[in-house]
Amino acid sequence: MKSLIIEKNKMGLEEEPELLVKGWLLREVPGNWIKQRRHWFVLSQDSLDYYSGPEKGARRLGTLVITSLCSVIWPDKQTYKETGHWSITVYGRKHCFRLYTKHFNEAVHWACAIQKIIDTKAPVETPTQLLIRDIEENKFNPEVVEHIYQHNLILKYTQGPLYAPLLPFPYGSQEHTYHSGKGYGSVREEAVKLFNCLQQLESAREPVPIIQGVLQTCLDLRPLRDEVYCQLVKQTSYTPAPYTAAHLRYWQLLTCMSCTFLPGPTVLKYLRFHLKRIQSQSPESEMDNYASFISEALEKTKCRECVPSWEEIQMLMSRQEMLCTVHYPGPLSCQLYISSHTTANEVVRRMQEKLGLQDSKNTFALYEQNALWEQPVAAGALIADILTSLSTKESESEAQWKLCFKLYCLLDADSISVDSIEYLFLFEQCHEMVVRGQLPACEEDLQALASLRLQCLMGDFSTHAPCPPLDELFPGHVLEAQVLMSLSAPQALPPCQVADQGCPTTQRFHTGLLAGTLWSHTATAAHKQKVEQDMRLRSRLKEEAAAVMGSILERWKVLAGYSRRDSMAAYLTIARQWSGFGCTLYEVDFYISSTGSFSQKLWLGVAATSVSLYRQGEAEALESFPYGQICSYGVSDSNTFKITAGDRDLLFETTKLTEIMQLMNAYFSAIRRQRGKGEDADITITESTEVGFRHLVSTHTPTLLELPSHPV
């Protein structure tokens, strides 16, 4: 770099053959009472210089050498609002120029010119990069590799601090600004800080928080992943005391890294070479065991969405698997051992084997669930990530979250044996729909279902049996609707309200002290009235709930002698009367593009053979579209789902885009598997060029949609 800097303090500007841009700019002066100074700036092919003036022989006051690691921040409106000037910032190895001009076009011209020069520069390589390349070229020559290690301290363990990153990062890199709320500095600064954190592991009483902090930084700042891998390889090479607990902390962090992120191709080759070298140098040692575990992990690792939990890190430090509790319908659960690489699909298969559901025609899935909400887990999602996110949600909301194994696609409800555990799944999930108000039925049927539920759970009626609360038996919205209807009958208005209706005073005096006084009296009266209405509503709800519960108990008494199996069968017989039995309902705002702006709150029901639309609470479908009539479906924008059936486009606004898409894909995948066994083998599936939509081409009638080629 020194060769690029012209030593003499004076030079003739006319003698410089490669001047690109020149002109007056204001430069911010740090630590001076004068905040900005005006200088004559000259941009050449190798540097950005500033002078005392434009005349020949003017004194050069400063230089910023331009390399491929320099970076430019473009002008922004916020700085202009604050200073009245458009600014650009140029970061170099030793200097940072903050430049200002009154003209936006001039600022953009300078920024473009400097960026073009940066782009033409050859990439800067650090000594570590050059040595990694030398090791890769000579990896089959142990003597040369040993010579490289012995004569380059940068590759070996050090107790001292690191003053610069091992890998090249842009000066003043702004990638950290997206996470500025977490207090990150530039990537170069964070790289040096991370090495200090690594060294603290040796003496830390509890290493897990430090390990989590390093992993979180690497999750937030992606470029630092390769840097930390290189730092860990360095600290596990030629260690003075390799078998001590302090040194093994580096291997434990390397284990956690290998199960969380993959390094880039070059660093991955270097890491694999390092692991094999350690295994050959220290066979049958703890380092050998860690190296073997890491090598296997690198074959399976996908980039994680969450930093490993405290429990997972402790398991990884001892190279063990952790226990995962999976619940399934009814108060039942089982525990499975999982690794950092176990996916939801693997857990579903293991649960099917454990419960004897391998031959079921229906499909199953895992769900994130609490008392009020649930969401299916994508098949490829890592269970370790799901468990971490559930523990985070639990700590934030104080609600109990769990992982549940449930029916996902109900393809054949008729062939389920009454004595099988799958029948229990169907019964429990049907009851969940009833309690949520997603099974349209009259109040009499709902009470009959509640009594059958009690008979199934508790057996014959007994005054000593602890009865579950009403909201676990009967849909709450039905009670609320009845009470609101009874309270909506016209009643005599209170005197204060009659007076308010006939007195326009509050509208005439809308400002000043008098208006404030009138408003406070009106607001007090309105608040008092609202409190009274709420109390009356709660009282009526209690009365109505007691009446409904009494009716349910009377029905329960009549069911004496019904077995658990009989109760479940009777329950499902009533539920099957609804034509949409077995479908999954999603609340949507419905639009039809061909008929203009028509909107209505509806249920979208996705079933094994069709997609249907229901008015909420009504049993009959407004419209139903068999899959054979659907030409395409998919996500049209951030919250709109589109289905094309014949010459009609149906648009739905919903927050459940991904869930609807995944469920429809799952049904079509199941249909395709069935057809692949010999049914209608003449159907051809073609891939659409329109991202987000699935289209069908068939030799006869379009009956099957294309599965997504891209994640939704």
C-alpha cells in the first residue's frame, strides 16, 4: 500500500494522468471545534486525495488508498434533513472520509465513481487465506504441510489477542446495520471480539452462555461464520495442553458450530483436512471423538433458524442426543431421542411406527399447539429449532406450548377401525373442531355431542365425578350469541341518555374549558353505562352456561350403559351428518375478481376431494370445487391466495397462506401416489413457469395439480 502513496507533499495536478473526478467537497473533521472543512478532492485510479486548493503545486493534506475492501455509503435523506447536505462516506483501511455536498447529483456522481474503482480492484487476500490455499495444494505431502504450520504462527494456537480478522472483510462494512438494535459494530470489529470470547471459554465457569452468544452473533452476521471456523481451527492446532478441559472447550464450541451452520466451500475443505489431521495425530483421544462427531455432523447440517437451546448445547458438548416429548390426541405422550438434525418428517415416521399407523391411508403431521392456537410444522423443519422457538414463546406469553402428533390429511375416514388408535385421533380432533365452533350444528346436536363426550371421558353419570368445565364440552361462541341476542332487545333508555339525545350542547361547544367539562361528564356516564352492560352480560352468560350445563347433564344421565367405544361411535355419527366432515377450515375474506369487489367473511374448507366455501356457522356449502375443476392455485401476493377453476378466479385474503398451500399440496401428493399405483396413469404433471402457482396438464380431464417446485 505504501507504494501507492506518493511521498512528496506537493505535486502538479495536471501531471496526474489518471484523474477521474475532482471538485470541492466538505469533509467532516472528527474531534475538532470546526465540524467541516472545505477541500479540493481528486479521485484517481488508486486513491482519493484532498488538497488545499485546485491550483498547480497545492499541498496534499490526506490520502485514502482504494482497495477491493473499501466501501461507500450512498447519500440518504435522513442526513440531508439533519445537516442540509447530501453525504457520502468512504471507508478505507486506516481512514474514513465523510464528505458533504449541497447537490444530490454531485454526491451520487462521486459515490458511483468511487464504487467503480473499488469494483475493478483485485480481491485482497489475507495471509490466512494464502496459507489455506497452500495447505490445500500440498495436503498429500505431510512434510510440506508440517513446514507450513511450523513457520506460520497465524495458523497455530495463541494466548494473545487477535488484532485483525483472519479473513478479509470490507472496511466499515454496513451489513451489521440490519441488526444495529442488538448493538453490533462493524463485521471487522465483531470478528476480533469473537476471538476474545473464544479465549474466555478456557477459564469460564459456565461455558454455555458464551457458546450461545457466539452462535447468535454468527446467526445474525452471516460473514462471521467462516471467520469463527478459522479461529477455532487455529485454536485447536498445536495446543500446549491439548487434553485439558479448558482446551476441549474449543472442540465443544466447534461441535455446536458444526450442528448449526456450514462454512463456505473453501473453509469446509480446510476444516475437513484439519479434522482428519487431528484424528491421525491423536487416535483414541477425546479430540478424536469430537473430530469424528463433527465430521458426521457436517454431512447432515442445514442452516438453523434458531440458536441451539441451553439443553441442546449441553447435549452437544457431551455428544449425546436429547429427549423430545411428543403429545398426541387425548392426554397421551411419548418421548423420542432426537439429534440436532432430526426433521419433523422423521419424527412423524417414528411416531407412526410407535403407534402402529404405518399402514394408514391417512397422513399425519406435527403441530405446534397451545390452549388457543395451533399450526402444522413443515415436514423439513428441524425439531431442535421448533423446540427452541416453543420455549421462547412459552417464556414470552406464559402459555404452555407443546408438540403434537395429529391427523393431517383425512383421505379415508370410512376404513378406520373402531378399535384402532387412529379412531381415537379422529374422535379427539373432531371434538376440537366442535369446541372451536368449526362444526356447524344446531344447539340440540351440540348438547348431545357434549353429553357423549362426558360419557366417553367419565363413564356413567355420577354426582361425585369431577365434571370438566363447559368450555371444554360446548362451543363458547354459541352461548355468547344467544346472550347477545337476548340483550339486544330494545329497552328503556336511562334518563341521562335521553337527555343527551335531546341536547345538542356538546356539539356546539367543542373547544375550551366548557367543552372539556361536558366531555368529562359524558365520558363518565358512557363508561359507567359500559361497566353496567359488561356486568349484565357476564351475569347472563353465567345463567345461560348453567342452563346449558344442566341440559347436558340430563342428557348424560340417559346415556348410562354406553361404553367408551359406543360413545365415540355415536359422537362421530352425529358429526358425519355435516357434508364437510373431515375438511380443514380456514377463515378468509372472499373476493371474486370476475364479479368486482365482492367481500365476505367465509370459511374455506380444504378436503380430500374438493375445496368448499361456507358461511360461518352454516352447514351447507355456498360453492364446492372438485379438484378436477381446478386449473391452478397459489399465492398471488403477501396475503392473497388464488384458485382458478374453469374461467373463474377466486381470491382469498387470509393469514394462513402457507398452511393452505401446504395442505392442498399434501392432498395432491397423496392423490398422485394413489394414481401412481395404477389408477388413471395417463395424467401428466407439468411444471409452471409462474412462481407461486401450480398448473396441470392432462391428456384428458385436468384432475391433478402440480406440487410446488419452490418453498412457499
